[in-house]
Amino acid sequence: MNATQVMALLREALFPGQDVPVDEERHARLLRGVVECPCCGHYQILPELAPGTQARCCRCNQLLDRRNRTSPIATPLAFCISSAALYLAMLASTLMMLDLYGRQRTVNILTGPIELLHEGWGEVGVLVAIATIVVPGLVIGMMLSILVGALQPKLPFWVPHLLKWYERLRPWSMVEVYILGVFVAYTKLSDLAYVQIGAAVFLVSGLMLTMSATDATLDTELIWERRQTDRSLRRMDNKRIRLTCESVERTTPLPPPSHMASCLSCGAVLAFEEAMPTTEALGFCPRCGHVLHRRKPNGRMRALALLISAVVFYLPANIYPVMTVIRLGGGTGHTIIEGAVELWEDGMIPLSLLVLFASVTVPVLKIFGLLFMLFTTWRRSGRWLVVRTRLYRVIDVIGRWSMIDVFMVSILVAMVRFNSMASITANGGMVCFAAVVVLTIFAVHAFDPRVMWDVVGDNDAQEDCGLAGRGASAPAPQTTAAYLNNMEPDRA
């Protein structure tokens, strides 16, 4: 089998059903220049953005698109190459060295997950390894491939698929959370013995900055625009219907919202001849291959089930100790709150507040915030829609920062292994707390905030951009000039 046959098989796996005849009687349109707000579901026609500006939803202020002043490919490629170099150096470098009465122990970033596996907490060890080692390496490799492919005169067919998976996996790369866990672990270890920071700590800090810079300078929409879309739309039954691409001007009336659907992966907006079901699969996106839904299927029920599971795990996560500290043959367990109190008593007040906020306040905010959104949606309440939408965005951003305590315990377990003289072991409370963090992250992703606006009828008709939805604090711009004035400098 030669390379041409291998590529043909790969193309058929990524784009199946290319030889299926197209149904010319049915027709769908891909609307260029139209975007659906992922938070409130309002369809808007975006004007051409100038470099250094960003456009936000005129109803809920969600960021819709932006243009950076830097080079769209070369700048993120430079940061991505730096990330790859820092990542490889991080794996081969020392994280910390602990000296306890002449006995030394040196660990790296791989030691923590391995020790958790040896202690029988394999599920947490795998989670730490995925968030700090596996996923960061995957997303760096994906981004390198995406940017190198984007430099080609013709965009390779595999670039959109990698970009789709990059956007799915990127939130699970928690390097920036891990570095805070390192700082908390260092503070606790400094009271026990002499601790020397290794080169890996600085490499992780640099990796956090370069990965953030890659995302900030990357303009994914420019890459999606280079993707040559299919000329037909593949439905779930593997049949195809005719598809045309149209550029929409600001004076062009849009179809009813019930006739349109947007891809949650690449943002492409499609218009159909008739009203589409709300949660049923409509087919595969002609630009990225993602399954098209007008709304996430069973989003509220899945989010509620995950939240109930998170509440079940949250109680033992705070009652049972997350780790046991043994000194000279004796020791006691430490809960999450006791760890924050210990930092406060040691004079580390800012760090104590950080741990208390990330490990206690954030999980409670996520659980009660999502329950509040589910309850008001069930009641079909139209009050505070903008506030609830912004609350959803806040919960989505801060969700993974609760992993600080899990990373801290993995570092302490790896560092302090001196038998009866001094040792730290993980406990069941850490497993419950890790389950709370993961379940709440899944619950946020399962919930569709656009439903909050749907249930009160704000998305039933395509209103003018100036008609802010219920709960809006101020009227939105009504004209093209006002809409352009609503753009602001790019703060990324």
C-alpha cells in the first residue's frame, strides 16, 4: 500500500460518504458573515473587523470574534515552538529537592502520578497525569501541526479536524493551575524541611505563559475561513443534500431562527428550508465534520444529573481528610479547610485565601450557580437573563482552578516519603474532591445557556440587533455605525 492509498483511506475515514448521490430537491445554505452567540443564541451579522479590535454580542456582551494586530500564523507558531521546547525540558528536569536531616528526595513532574498509583489512588493519579503531562503535550503537538498546515498554500484536509479536537482538549490542559499547586506545596514543605526548587518549576511557569500567548495570538476564524467547505451536507442517515455558500450583507434579512443552526465547534451557520428540530442531530458540519444540533440534546437533564452526583461527592470531600501527615511515627489527617487554616496560622494569608477560594468557594459557586440557572430555566423566568449568562461564563472559566488541592497533594505525596520519620499519604477525601471538580466541569459543558433565552421566547423571532433581550441592562446599538462603535480594542 503506497502513500496515496493511505491518504485516500484516511480521507474516507474523515469524510465518509463522498460518493453518495446528492439530493438536489432539498437545499441548505451556509451563511458567511453570520454568527450565533454561543451564550444567548442571538444571530448577528458581523461587519469586517479591523486589526486590533473585537466584536461582542449586542445582547449579552459575549465575545464573538476578534482580529489581532500580530501575524495570525507566525506569532502563535513562534510561541508554540517555545512551548514545545519548554515542555520537553520540563519532562527531563527536577521539580523539587527535599532535604530532611540529611536524607534527600528529588522528584519531577512524573513522580506525583506514579506515587498515587502505587498508593492505590490510580484514578486520581491518571487524572493528574492527563491534566499536567498528556493533554499539554497533545495540544502543543496539535497546535504545531495546525499552524504548519496553515502555512501551506492549500489548507490540508486534516487541519480542521485537529483544530476541532484542540478546542475540545485545551481546557483540560491545566499547567497554570498546576503551578499554583506547586507554590502551595512548597509553602507547606518549607515548614517541614529544607526545600530547593528545581528547574522544572521555572519551565512550567514559562510553559504557562507561552501556551497562553499562543491562544491569545491565534485567530482560529482565519483558519476556518481557509477551509474549503463541502458542496453538500451529509445527514445522519448518510444521505446528502445540496449546499450553497452565501455571503450575507447587513441589509439582508436573515431566515427565522428555527430554520438556522450553528456548529458549536467551528461556528458555521447553516440555514434550512424548513424549521429544524431543537435537539435532534441535523447532520454533519460541512466545514469541520462536527454533529450539528440547534441545541445540546438533553442538556438540562444531563447537567442536573451531574450536579446531583457532584453534591453527593462534595460532602465527603470536605468531611474526610485529603491527606495524612506523619511526623516521627504520629500524624493526623488534614481536610481541605484545615489546610487553609494552617496556611493562615503560618502567616500565608494570601495563599490561604487562594486555597479557600479555589477549593471551597468555587465548587459551591459552580453547584449553586448551575442549580440557580436550571431552576430559573425550568420556571421559564425572564429575569436577570444577562446576569445569568455572565454567571455561566464565570463558572465556565473558574471551574478547573479547583484542581489546586489535587495537584498539591500529588506533589506532597511524591516529596515526603521518609517512612516513619516523615511521610504524607493521600486519603479518600482527595478522590471525592477530584470527582466534584470533574463532574462540575462536565455539568457546565452539558448545560446550554441559550436555552435560558429560548424558554422566554427571546429567540423565537430574529429581532434587530438593537432589541436587547429581557434582562438587558442597557439598549444595544441599532445601526451599523453604532454596531461598529461597539467594537473595542483587542485586550487579548
